[in-house]
Amino acid sequence: ITDKIFVKLDNGENVPIEKLSTGTIEQIYLAFRLSVIEEISKEKMPIVLDEAFAYYDDERLLQTLKFLDIISNQIIILTCTKRDVQKYKIFIKIRILSERIR
């Protein structure tokens, strides 16, 4: 038993998670958190994400938002970046509460 997390690549190689980019690691942790939420409750629990996409590139952010847009949980996203707010505006379910961003 080890406390390290490994990711299995398409070629079968196991890579320690710390060898991956920060954006990839953050995406794995988001997937883990979402799966835990699904496992611990039969109800659709609200999900709060605070600066969860800070290390995502534009494509990773767009794909993640597409996924979040189709799940039925209430999702609250907190951010201070204009880039994120601009991306959120293309999704129907996402409502911008404040755009007081520098």
C-alpha cells in the first residue's frame, strides 16, 4: 500500500501524479470530488467551486464547463478572473451574479 497517486496512461505506463501538469492534477482532483459527491448522497448536492479552474487552459476549462452544464447539481463557481467569467457566459445554466472583477 502506498500513499502516492498514479495515473495510468493510454500506453499502460503508470505515472506519479506529481509528474503531470498542474492543470491535469487539478482536473483529476475535480473528477475525484465529483465522484465522491455522487457516491455519498443519493440527492443532488450543491457543488461550490472556489477558483477551481485557475490552472486550466482554455480548452480544459471549456470542456469542464460543458460537463458541469449537463449535470443536474446546483453549481456555485467563485472566481476573480475575467477569462473565466467570459467562458461562463456561453452556458445557459450559468448565471453571473457579479462582474466586479479587476
